Amino acid sequence: MTVSREITESDAVPSTATIAVDDRSLLKTMHWYDGFVMALSNPGFIIANIGYTIGQLGALGALAVWLGSMVIAVLQNKIYTEPATMFPSHSGGIPMYAFEGWRKRFTLAGPMSAIGYWAGWSSVLAIFGMTIGGLAQSQWFPGQTWSTSGVIHLDLPRVIAVGLILAIWVINALGIKPVKILGYLTGGLLMVPLVLFALVPFFLSDFEWSRMSWGFAGAGASGWGAVQLALVWLYLNAWSAYGVEVCATFAPEYHDTERDTRLALQRSAMFALAVYALLPLALGGVIDQKTMAESPLGFYTELLHREIGSGLSNVVIIFMIGSFILGMNAASAGGARTLYGMSKSGMTVRWLGHLNRHNVPNRGMYVDVVANILAVLLLPSTVAVLAASNLGYVLCHVLALSAVVLMRRDRPEWPRPLRLAKGWVILAGVLAVFNVVLLVVGSLSFGLTGYGGFGQLLIGIGLLAFACVLYVYRQVVEDKESFRLRDDTVEQVATVEQVAA
């Protein structure tokens, strides 16, 4: 929404605790620590994927790419604090910053970044649903190995995944309070496996630094082979590490948008940084590379038996599943709000810009449920889902980071409650370029990981194209306006709406 008249002293700043949106509102019921709990899903991402990385790169190689990814994420989170406070009423997180920064030059950057962000987060439902299903099968139903394949893939893990996706949808549709309650419950459960996997291994009698290996040495005959493999894994890990920005998605729902958004972004990033530094070393000292390569998730059961015995390992597996449910919960909440924010900003169809009687974007959740159930049934593996969604997610960060630079040039007079020093703006440009390199090398060389290929790249490109089609439909059919590649109506000064927010 924009307001064309100038701001005068008579413009009163409302003191209500809601953001006005048609007949319903996003409620301001969250504190920074609620956003922090949502971001606790991020350590769950590395727990689910670290086995694949160590299996190919060794513990030291995994440390390099996981810690490297999280250092980048920490820097990006700091940069995102500026636009988060420039647009406090924008729901949807970083794609909204990309939309605002790029629409004067290329309007399609907004819908592409938003659908890429949504795909990256929404796919967590399918990925973690199938991960939980696989854990449950191996731990409690090892004899249930039936499966059907063809156009539709169906087995016990997929049935469990579909059930979980539907359950998470029901909880999220009931409002932000049940979402927060589930987040705190599963976030508390996450602490147990984090301690057992990131700290306890250092104190085991069979922990050996000599188990640490550097897998890049076998990446190819040339130095470029090792660099290429590192870039591909940095690209893959971006889906996990960069996710600490999810706190910004809830900016309109924080009691104090400026303070709570800043604290949530910074503290969630620093916590995740510690986890990403410790976990590869802790696991690499007690489990060798070959074992992880053969069983990227099953090695956790062996480790738990050594730490606490077989009896209690069942309990910890339940806690691990809780941590993955935390990720699914955050994904459903964040993904639906992104689609809602796209609609309210004019980037996609009006139908998605609706809140139910519990003041949550239920129609976005419908899309999440359908898309993820289809992904579970049609795509062959969890990593295939990730490969299909990661292209748009990394592109979203490229456009959001570059938008910070562009808005400094295009809107120098806009209020910036958390104005970054010039060095941070330069760093935003540098990180945008670096992510472009990851995007190009990673998407074209994803097959080096052994877990994806060209088909998933085409799915990612197709999603971006579909977002552009919906944007044109919104502009031309629903809004009755001519399609423009450049929006010259961007305000050069702050609007009443922005100051009021």
C-alpha cells in the first residue's frame, strides 16, 4: 500500500496493537524470543543433513562448508536488520525487501524472489516429513519395507509424511498461539539431541581427532574440482544455514517491531553459529566417514547406543523427531505468510491475501499442503525436493542483499531506524555477488553431490516462471493495469503508512 500525500504534523501515529489489513489483522503478539524459537528449526536442518556432507567431504570438509555457510548467514542477518525496520508492516520477510529494492528497475524480481523463498521454506514440510518417516520406520517398524513406485512413490515413510503435513496445517490454521506453543515444546526437545550430538561426543573415550578427514583432496585431478565441490555444498547448505532469517518473516507480529526483529535476527544467528561449529567436529571424532556415507541418518542410532544405551535411545529419537516437527512448524508459518505478503504487495493473485478468523493466512497454508503432498508422492527423495527448491531460495537472497544497496541509492531519505554503516552496505553487494557464484556453479553442478540433477533444476526454473505468470495476471486481469517491467511510482520519501507503522 502507498500513500501519495505528504506527511504533516496532524498525521497521528496510531497506538493500536494490530496492523490494519482489510477486515482482519495480523496480531502483534510475539516477542523476540518467540522468533528465536521459530529459528531453532535451523539446528534441526544440520542434524538432518550433516551425515550426507561428512560422508562425502569428511569431518573437516563438512566443518568448512557448514561453518562457512553459517558465517555468511550471520553477516546477512545483520544486513537484513536495516530493511526489516524500514518496512515494519510488510509480512513475508526478505522477499519483500527484494521487491521494494528492485521494482523501480525490474518488477519481476519481486515475484521471483518471493516464490523462491516460499519454495525454500515450504519444502521443509516434505523433506522433514519424509525424514521423520524414515527414522520411525528404521527405529520402530523395520519390517514395514513395502513400497510402490511409478508416477507415484508410496511407502510407510511417505504415508507418515503426509499425515504430519496435514497435522501441522491444522495446528497453524488455529492461530499464532498454538504455533508458538508447539514451537516451545519441540524447541525444548531439540536441546537434548543437540547436547548429545554436539557436546557429549567430545567426552567419549573413543573420541579421536585422527578420524577427522578432508574429503576435498579426492574431488578431482585439478584444483578447480575441489573448489567446484566446495561451492556446490555451500549452495546446498544455504537452504539450511541461511534459514535463520525466518525471524524477519514475523516482523509485523512483534510487539516492538524494531527491537524484537533485530534481537531475534542477531541472537538466532549466533546460536546457530555455535551449533554449526561444534556438530561436525563432535560427530567426526566418533563416527568415521565411511559409516556416515553408508547410513547418513542411521549412524545416530549407533551413537546413541554408545552414549546412553539402547533403552533411552528410543526416547532421544522421539526428541529428534520433535526437532524436525519444529522445522515443519516454522516452515508452515513462514511459507504461508510469504504468500500472504506477496498478495498484499501486488505480486500474486488476490485470493492469497486473506486471513481466517484466527488471523492467520490460511489460504497460503492450503497451497503449502497441496504442494508438499505432491512433492512427497512424486519426487524420489528428500534431496530431490531440496534440489528443486534451492535455486529460488538462493536467488531470493541475491535479490534481497542487492536491494539493500539499491535502496541506499534510490531512497536515501527514507527513515532507517537501524541504519547500517557504509561498510555493511558494501558487504551486502559483495555477498550478493558471491551468492550469484554459488547459484550458477551450484545449480549447474548439483550432480556432484550424488543427490540431484538436471531435472530438479528445471523444476526450480519452472517455479520462477510460474511466479512471473501469476504476477502478470494480477497486474493485468485483477488490478486492470498495464504490465510494467519498471515501476516508476516508487516513493522517494517516507509515506504516512511507513511512519505510522
